[in-house]
Amino acid sequence: MAIGRSSRGNKRSSYTSYTSTVTTIVFVTLCVVGVWMLTSDSFIPPQTTTKRSSSSSTTAATTAATATNDDFSSSSSVKTEDKKDTTSYEDNPGDLPDDAIKSDDSRQSDGKDSNNNANDSKDGANGSSQENQTQDTDADKGAGSTDNKQGLQDQGTGGGDVKSDEVKSENNNEDSAEVSTQGLQGKESGEEHEKQNENENQASEESTVTQNQQSEENNEQSNDEQQQQQSNEDTSGNQEQELAAGSQNESKSQEGENKYTDEDQQQQQQHQKQENQVENNDSSNEDQKLRQENDATAQEPQKPMLDVDEKKRMEEQQRLREEDESTSQSEQQSQEEAHRPEETTDQKSKHVEATSPAQQEHDEMPIQTDTHQDAQQDEASHKTDGSFSNGENSGIPKESKESKKSWSTQAAQSENQKERRGQGVTGGDDSIYGYTWQLCNVTAGPDYIPCLDNQKALKKLRSTKHFEHRERHCPEDAPTCLVPAPEGYKRSIEWPKSREKIWYYNVPHKTLADVKGHQNWVKVTGEFLTFPGGGTQFIHGALHYLDFLQASVPNIKWGKHTRVTLDVGCGVASFGGYLFERDVLTMSFAPKDEHEAQVQFALERGIPAISAVMGSQRLPFPSRVFDLVHCARCRVPWHAEGGLLLLELNRVLRPGGYFVWSATPVYQTLEEDVQIWKEMSALTANMCWELVTIQKDKLNSIGAAIYRKPRSNDCYEQRKHNSPPLCKNDDDPNAAWYVPLQACMHRIPVNEAERGSRWPVVWPRRMRTPPYWLNSSQSGIYGKPAPQDFSADYEHWKRVVSGLYMSGLGISWSGVRNVMDMRAVYGGFAAALKDLQMWVLNVVNVDSPDTLPIIFERGLFGIYHDWCESFSTYPRTYDLLHADHLFSKLRKRCKLAPVMAEVDRIVRPGGKIIVRDESGAIGEIENLLKSLHWEVHLTFSKDQEGILSAQKGDWRPNTYAATS
């Protein structure tokens, strides 16, 4: 005040020399005061009103040593009004800006200390210490804010971790020393350093005045008042971020002035204080809680990388369990994603269990990019190319929204299908940590097929006239018990030796050998069951029988014209087993009846087969897909009830396809046989089937009648009697999931662009050629025009199989014979395995786009199924299951524990599973498999996509479940 009075006295003085003297004194005094203010922060003692200040230096030093992400330092600015910036750092240890992983107080002082560097960039008062602080601030800020006041505070808090001005003042001294030790870690260029110095120096004096005044105020308040003020100010950061955007232009204009005057600093400080007081009054307890949670999140990346990975995996699994319990899963997920971090590129790749050969395959695989329509962009990319590498969009994208509109599902087509699972198909804890598995307590024992051995449902049947007791009747609650292996079970004999013999104790049934041994079906030979290759109609072997049929109708052309066949009442499936030598794929089926385990014999031999019956429902296949249907003494009454069952064969037989009927009515003269022949002749004539030939095989003393389905509607229109009738126009021939049989015939397609109007190209060209009826104007499953989609899928799976599956998963493919693709689309996975000694059953899920006709058209085969139910096969029948993005979709409809129990049931001991899915689903499946004592060979995740490879062991529980 003395100086002020002297100045005013000088103004009234008339002496020029006195005035100049006083002016000089005032100038010198102001310079001294300015220098003192610039360096005063080092003399402010730290206050102890918070416990966090004591640990901030250690935290900051540790974090600075581990922060390695240089990418954040290259961007030019940070939008301070974006409140979600910090969340992107939450689960990214080691790759974050320093300010995102420092303690609360450390980040506050960084913001303040960076301001203190502004004016010193010109006068060099602080020397190398200020330069180190500037470099550290540059690295901490990452993107580098253009705001010299509010923007720096936003970066200090990470956009969400807001700290009070009081805490900033309390910890300024300690944190300044910490920042100096970390300064050399910044990697900014020279220009960026200078520009950042100007921004930070211009705010330093304001920060100093604010700290001094806050220190004086805090000394006058009690501890209770300090805590209350800190609680209120913790919530003011978000509002300060919004104000920062408004003050950005003002800050930029101040950059050119080099320093503030004392009066400007005081006014700016007072203005800031008033803003903070207003904001403190408006803050809420809920915002305070959210800030505290973000505080904890910001400190989390300080942990070692492995700990964070484990924690994130556990958090992901917990999140999935919570989603399953909610009936509004999609809404919850969108809300969570609003608060969840966006992972950076470096952190997205993590190993749960690393296998370096597989990872190298991932990294070396070429990438295919398929990005198409807007609807496709709304969904995440379908990372399925096996590479998970180099940041490009890997693999084929997920199903586009257009495909959901243009492709019908089997469930939609099957209008008569009833919901079989009732309520509560979602929810529940599917991860079942510590789940106690038990053996199934059922009469079927080791041969248990849940949907065919449901004794409770079978007792309620009103009739078995149409073999209803051999059809599917799934339990209301899918079983979670495990099927025991038969005593003495051994690992299966490999193909092709398995076609001739299998281990007896793997399928310990002698009845069929006793009844059919003389027909060379099966015989017991020591510890083996042997198969001479015969059958009821081909005692002397299937190969001779196949030659006999082709000689009867040369146009059959096994393996060229005829590629996919259906064998009804297959027995032990020797017909289909030997057709492999003719390059023909055969779907064999028979019921689970008194010919015990005939289908199980077939599968143990390595021959495709399912348990099914010609009963009251349609077969689970689309219409017009089989090139040839075969029945050799299959005991099906084709002529009964107006030809109801033969009309079902007419539905699945391709126009122009052949029906081979090798049965006693063809060549014997017994009264019953003669009567059946008359009825069959009348029926087939009314169906417009052409009797191509009747031939007798002298070696086997049998005969065969071979019919051909018409290729046009001319015969239907010229019939005198409309019996059997044509189906109504609204009857969908492709509806096949729990659909009752219809005693009618569907019209033959005549439009050249319609499926079934002409025969496919010859094998093997048909496998790689898009079907002629795929329209380019139709969007494919993945968003491209359908023919291009088909070709892209084929190339994709060839690359995955050759580049990853063959060498990167630790699978010995020589021991793989029976394969199932649990979620096939175009059959690309099966096509990629064509040259190997194995077959693939393609399963098209009933709630997925109905692409099964495409699979048959390309010379492969498959079946409709709903994996919320058990599959119609015996236990221990498949060597390998392949599930591509199945479980993430399936768990929205049903629990995964019963599904994995079903997987365990149908896979042989020593069998494998390959799962490609979302990372969350991969983790859940891994937990379930480990609880089943499977050996998990590989799990790998990147970009929210993962792959898992596991192998089943011999473990079985010791206790049995309670009977239901």
C-alpha cells in the first residue's frame, strides 16, 4: 500500500525528477512481484486434507513407466465437451496417455503445472525443469487440447474423473516434483512442444493465483467444511468441460499475448471461482458417485497386464450372465456400451491361452474385406477369416438386415410348428462355475437320445399307427446330464478300416448280428463287429449292387449326374458306405427300433446316418434336393393311405430324379406281393412317375424297379383323376420342421430362374458353381449379390481351412471322419474339406436364413435342426463339431448348459470342437468345456471375435442324476 500512496503523491507533484524516480521503483517492484508469483508454487506446502495426495507420486511414477501408447500424442486436439473420452481408456493398461492412468491428484496437478509453464517459455526462468514439465504434459494429454485453462483440466480428469480445485491446490507441490521425473517420456515434435508451451504458460499465472487464494481459504475452514466442499467440487468437472468449449476462442487469442497482467489474472481467477461456486451448488450426489467410479477406473490400468486381462474376462462373463437374466437384452447392452470403453487397437488382441503356431496363422492369413450396404454397416463385422490381424476388416461380415428380409427361415416356413420350449428360454446362469455334472439316469443308458427316448412323452401318445413313437418328442427341459460310455469302450478305429470292422464294446449289441448275419449285414468276430458289405438285397456286396443299378439305368452316372442320395431304412448303411467309392454322398436314415443300434453301427463305421422314420411328419429336408432315393426292403408301406409316405419322397426328390425300389413285390409272386405291386403301379402312374425299368440281379437273386419323377406339369394337367391331388398354392413345400405330412403333390417349377427347373451341373463343378437360380438382384446372407456372396463364402472357408485349421489348431486330421457344421450357411466349410477322407453334415438352424437348398444344390447335404433341442443321433458319433457364430445367437433363445451337454453327448472321446464366435461367447463356452473336463487347446480373441479349439477326454461323473 505504501507504493500505491507514493504513486498517487507523485501524480500531484510537479517535480519531474521525483516522478521518474518513483516510476522506476514501481517498475522494479512489479518485476520482482511477477517473478515471485511465477515461482511461488514451489513454496506452497502441501495440505493434508485428503489421503490420496500421499500416494499420488508413487502412482504417477509407476504409470509413467508403463505408458507406451504413442498414438495418442499425434492428434491435434481434444473435444472437451465429449464426456465419453475417458471411458475409452478404462480397460487399456500400458497403452494410455499418462493422465488417463495417474492418480486423481496427480492428474489435477499436471493440468495446473502445465499452465505454469506458459510465461516461462519466453524468460526461461525455470530452465530444464519447465521443459520437462512441458514434455510430460504433452505425453499426458495425448491428443493435446487447444484450451489453456478448461481444456487442460478436462485432460487432467480424462473427461470424466473430475477433481475439485481444493484438491488441485493441496497436492500441487508433490505432483510438480513427480511430473519433473516423468517429463522425458513425452514424444512430441519440436513444433508441438513450442505450441503446447505457449498454451500452458499462458494459464500458469492464473493457476498460481487460484492456488494461493484457495490455500488461504482452506486454512480458514474446518475439516468438515473442507470435505463438504471437496464433495461438491468433485462433480463440477463436467460443467467445466462444457464451459471450456465456450472459452476456447478466448484462450486462443490469449496465446499471442505471452502473459497476463496482474489485474487480468485476478479478474480471471475471481471469475473462475464464481463459476465453480455456481457449479458446486448445482451438482448432485448421483454425479458424485459416477465420478468416484471413474476415479477407480482410471487407476485400474496401473495393474499388470495379465491381471487386467483376467479381470476384464471375468467382467465380460458377469456382464453376459446379467444379460441372459434380462428380458430386454438388447436394450441393456446398448446402455452398457454407452458407458463401456472403446478398446484401442493394441489392447484388443489378448491371449487367454496362447498357442503360437495358431497365432502365427492368424497373423499371416490374408484378409478379405466385405463391406456393402448401410444395413450391413449397422452390424459388427463378422471376423471369421482366421487372421484376426493388422487392423483390417477380417472375414465375412455378419448377416445383413436385407438377408433377414429376403431369406425366409425354416421356422417361418413351418407354419404348423409349435413352440417346444415354452417360457423362460432366456436367462439363468449358463457359465455354471463349479457345476456338478451327473450321469443320465435313464433306461437307454449309453445309447440315450433325449428326443427319441422320452418315455414320459411316449406314454401320453394316443396312437402309434403312424410310428409316432419313433418320432421326435423332446423333453420340455433339455437335459443337462451326461451319457455314460459303455464298459470297455475304446477309441474308434479310423477310416477306411472302420467300414469293415469296429470295436464290439463300443456298440455292444448282438441282436442284429443274430438276425441279419446270414445276409452279411454284421457279424461278431472276437472283439470286433465286422461288416462284410452286404445287405438284404445285396448279400454278395454293395459294390456289385451299385454296378447293377447303373447298368440298369446308365443315366444314373454315379458321382457325375447323381451326387446326393437318400437311403430309406438303411440298416447298417453299407449302401451309402460303398457309394463313397463312386464319389456319391448318401444320407442314410432308419428308426430306433427293434433293429437295435443300426444307425449307431453306421456312424461308428464312419458312414453318415440319422435316426428318423417315415411316420406322420415331413422329413427334415427341403423339397426337390435329392438326386436319387433308394429303398432296399425298407419295410415302408408306400402304397398305404393314398400313398402318403411315397408322396413325401416325391416332395424331397429332385424333378427328373430316380426312385430305386428293390423289394419283393418287384420280383416275387406271392399274393401279398402281387397286391402291393398293383397298388404301387396305380399310385406311381397317378403321380406321373415313369417306370424306367425293372431289372433282376441274378447274383443276388433280387429285382429292382427304377422310377423317374417328371420334369414338367404336363402329366398332372392331363390326368383323368385328380388323385393324389395337387397341393394348395399356399402349401410351402420347403416347410419341414414338425410339419404334418400332406397327401398331395407340389407343382414342378417351370420358370428357368426357379430352383428345380433344371438339373445341376455335373459334380464336382457344381460344388464351386453358384446355383443358376441365385438371382444377382437378391442380396446374399452377407450383403453382396447372392452369386457373389456364395463365391466369397467359398473362398473365405478355403482360406481358413488351409491357412489355420489344417496346421494351427493342433488337430490330427487323419483321425477325423465324421464332421458336423453346427451352423452352416452356404456349406463353404464342408466344401473346403472336399478332398479329405471325411464327410460333413451341414446343419441349418431353423431360425436362420434357409440356405439348405443351396447346400444340396452344390452336391453337399445337410439337415434342419434347432439346437435348443437334442439332435437325432446316437451318443459318441462325431469326431469334430464346427460352430461358427452359433452360441452367441443361440443363447438369446435357450440356455447354453444343456446345449453343451448335448455337444458332449454326440462327440466321441478324443473328438474335437472348433468354435468361432464373439469373445464373450467364447469365454462362456470355454468355462463350460472345462467344467466337462475337456482339454482346451486354444483360445484367441481380437476385435471382439475369438476362436476356441478343445478336445473331449474320457472323464465321466461318478454319480447319477435323479430320475424325472
